[in-house]
Amino acid sequence: MHFSSIPFLIAIVFGFFQFLIWRLRRKGWLSRSQANGLVGLVVVLLFWGGVSGYLSSRGVYVSPALLALAPGYWLPFVPIVIAVTLVMIAPALRQGLRILVDNTSIQWLVGIHQLRILALGSIIKASDGLFPEKFAWYVGIPDLLFGLSAVWLTVFVLRRRQISEWSLMLWHFIGAMVILAPAFGLMHIYMQEPLFTELFVFPMALAPTFIVPVFVMLNLLVAWRLSEKIFGKSDINVGSDKADTGRC
């Protein structure tokens, strides 16, 4: 096993999410059931992360039996299916997510994606012949560029510049697509690479099976909520500290 920043990345992202829940609960903007729903989502996703880490550490993901099932096409969707299912069946969780997006600073919801600059690591490994090259170029480089755009957009917002909800929704949608489109649209190409199995070796396996899907879900969460506001399907906004949140 080689040193990886992925465990630290997971800790930062879920620590950030837990901080947002604590903040909203402290301010009284979340009901007990809404807060419990959000915490439950965090716990379930972390449980999946633990399961995925265990399976990859035991070599299950690179076993001939599993590789024959083309896991690249479906394994990264496991946490997404889990999260979407919970959101669909739990109204309190849906409302809690809406409140979370409405009452969290734009710079925070954008700034967390600066961590995607760490995709540079896979690009460097590919250059050294330690990682599937085409996957690093077609997935890692767009992800890196999106992380850089998050740096620029965070600075833009911190300077009190205005950004429309349309523009912000589009940016988050692009953030999801720069992963989904090249990752799955070209999976048949990646599967032919000699080092393809490196994607599913611990701890690297936690990237495609856990933390990268979480970043995609964060993008889609904000895009979903903004689309509701833009098209007038939902109007939940319990907070009042607009100066703090930097909302547009």
C-alpha cells in the first residue's frame, strides 16, 4: 500500500458536512428530525466507505470474478444510489438538505471543491507509469481544472462580486459532468489499460467508489436546490444571516 491523501480528503469533506449540520442545528434552523436525517445520511455513507475500504484491502475488487462484471460501470454508483434512495424515502432529509444549501455560504459550497486539485496526484502517478494513463488524462485533468475554477470562484465571491443562481447552478452541473461524462462514457477505453486495476486497489479504490461520487453528489445537491428556486418549485429559507452566507 502506498501513501495516499484520500483518507485525509474523506475526513475533510465529511468533517465539513458535519460542521454544517452542527451550525444549522445550533442556530435552530434544523428540526431534530431534519438534523437526524442529515446525520443519518453521513453515517450511512461513511459505513459504505468503510465497507468499500475493507473489500478493496482484501483484494475483492481486483479478483477475476468481480472484474468480469465490469465494476467500473456500476461500482461508483453504489453510494449515489444509497443517497438518492434515502432522500426519496425520507421527507425530513430532503427538507434538511434544502435548508443546508439555502443557509450555507456560497464560498463554502464552492470552496470545498478546491480539494479536487488533488487530482494532480493521479496525473503525476500516470506520468511515472504507476496509474492508468488515459484515465488520468481524461478524468483527472478535467477534475483538476474544475478544482482550479473553484479557487477562482471562491475568490470572486469573497470579493463580494455577484453571481447569479443560473450561473452557480450551471457551474455545479459542470462539476458533476466533468466526472460523469469522461469516467463512464470512455470506460471501455480505460478497461483496456494495463494498469486499470490500480483504480480498485486500496486505498485508491476509495476514490472511484466513495469520495469522488460524494463530490459529484455535492455538485448535484446544489444544482438541484438552485433549480427548485429558479423554477419556483420550492421556497424554503429559514436563515437570516445573508451577510454571513454570501448568497446571491
